[in-house]
Amino acid sequence: MYCYVVIYDQNLNVLLAKKKITGARFEGKKTNPTVLNYSGQEVFPGGDPKNAKDTTDGALKEFTEETGVNLNSYIGNAKMWTKDFTYFSATFCYIEDNKKGDLVKEATTNIASGKTDDDELETVYFLDYKSAYLKLTTWDSSLTTPQAEQELSLRASKKKYNYQDKSWFKEMMDHLKTNNPF
């Protein structure tokens, strides 16, 4: 099951990750450059974890692989909750305002210097709920390349799915809006 991390503050600003178009390192191993799912788009950090105890553990592992950050140092377990949807899971994590800047700084430094196990993200940043909702639920072809879209389309046609489908992120945002404690 795919596992994602949704980090939010009391004003429902959420942490977005901008995907690279291609990646060349996965699970700490160099590979040939590969066009990434959601190439160039804004997403929540996450993926298909290996050897996770449960979906919360899987989401935290994926976050660490993609950002090089141990999220537990910013968010205590009491401020996390996990929702298992039909085809994926999301771990929602509340972060205090005074920790957001340090989290973004550590993650962007790790991403820029290659101190991550996965070479998937270009950057991370916080954005207000309404703007994040639009970015997370709309495919923007201007953020990727025609070659990447062609490869994603070919890959999707073989497995019979829509590579531009961002409904997963819509479900997560809708769940956050209706279940947040603020």
C-alpha cells in the first residue's frame, strides 16, 4: 500500500513536495535516470515502503527516504494520526509554527546535497490550504516535459491507469479539512 505524510499547522498550511522530473537513486542505490510518477508536480511525500511494520511506519520511512529527515524529531506521536483509504494510507502530522522553518531547512538542505535515499524531490515548502489544494488536485503539464509525459502515458497505458490522476491527494486534503482539530 502506498503511504503518504501530510504535515499541517494550526492554520492548515501544508507541506508540499515538488517532484523532480527524473530520479537516479532509489533506496540509496544509484540507477539509470527514471521518469518519476507525478513528474514535476506538487505532491505529499510518500510512496511504496519496503519492510514497514504498519502504514504509519511506512509513511515515516518514505518521508525519511525522500527528505533525509527523521520526522519524529519535529512531531511527537501524540500529534500523528493515520487514515487508511482504499488504495493508500496517509499519516497526518501536526507541526508547531516554530518548527516549520527548521524542518523545511533541513529537508531542502538534504535534498540539495543528495543526503537522501531517494532522488525524487526538488524541494519542500509550506503553502496555505486553498493554494495547496489547487496544486495537489490539478495536473500542470508546464511543470514537466513532453518527453516525460510521453513516457508516463506509455507506462500508464500498459497498466491501465491515468498518470495525471491526482485524486489521492484530493482525498487526503478533504480528509484533513473535515478531521483537523482546529
